[in-house]
Amino acid sequence: MKINYCTKIVGERIILVPYKKKHVDKYHLWMQSPELLDLTASEPLTLEQEYQMQNSWFEDDDKCTFIILDKEILKDTGDEVESMIGDVNLYLNDPHDANGAEIEIMIADPFHRSKGKGKEALFLMLRYGIEILSITKFVAKIKMKNEMSLKLFKSIGFIEKYFTLALFIV
């Protein structure tokens, strides 16, 4: 999404930056993990396909993607790629609601899970969606076995609607 291409959102412990070409190699490395592929319901891509995907996320008006950086690591290293811990996304593709979006989050680096960074990233993305993109309804689709994500979304007020694949709405 071009609207967020120069946007940086600074939180207490994390920073959200647009997904750019410099992030692709590390992102691709994460997505070689069978665990992450399963939890995110993703398919493995070649590195070339990952670069094409990054470009489509930039070009498409219905996808808003930010890479999550650890603020402390970035401060210590000055290196965005080294600071990457995950990503957070909005998909504005609800044909029945122009102000609806699907939200996703992935904390890819296990060291950074269960430390509140995912929750902070979600809050920052929700705020961005509301204030900048005029989103009024958010949906999260989560596999039932992804207990950490289920707990995270429930903790910020999402309500479970369907149970084969947890569908949360706020």
C-alpha cells in the first residue's frame, strides 16, 4: 500500500515500518519455518516469489503491511533488518464492508513472543487503521490451535464468532 510507504509508527518498545525490499531476505528466512507456515496458514514461497509478494503489497491498495522492529535492538545496532521481529497486516478486501479489514500479526522471532510486543503492534495497527484508513470493523482469522494468537486477540476485546477457524470481530 503506497499510502504507508514512508510511514513510521513509534511505540514504547517497537517501531512499525513499511515492508521494503531490504526486509525480504530475513522475512523469507522466517517463512521457511514449518511452525510459522502452519500457524499463519501460509504457503512456502521461493525468494523470487517473496520479492514479488513484497512488491504487490506495495502496489496493491487493499493491503497494508508493516514490519515490526524491536526498538531497543534498533537503538543498539541502527540496523532495521537485525531489529525485525515480525509483521502486522491489514487486508481491506471485504466486499460487503468498505470500512472493514482483516488484521493479522506474526511475531516470528520466538525470543520476542509473550512479551507484550505483539499486543503493542496490534494496538498501533488498529489505531492506524481507524485514524488513517477509516476502518471501523476489524476481523482476525486464526487457527484454533494457535493458542497464543487466540489469547492475544481476546485480551484486546475481539469476540470469537466461529469455531472451526476462530473468527474474531471487534
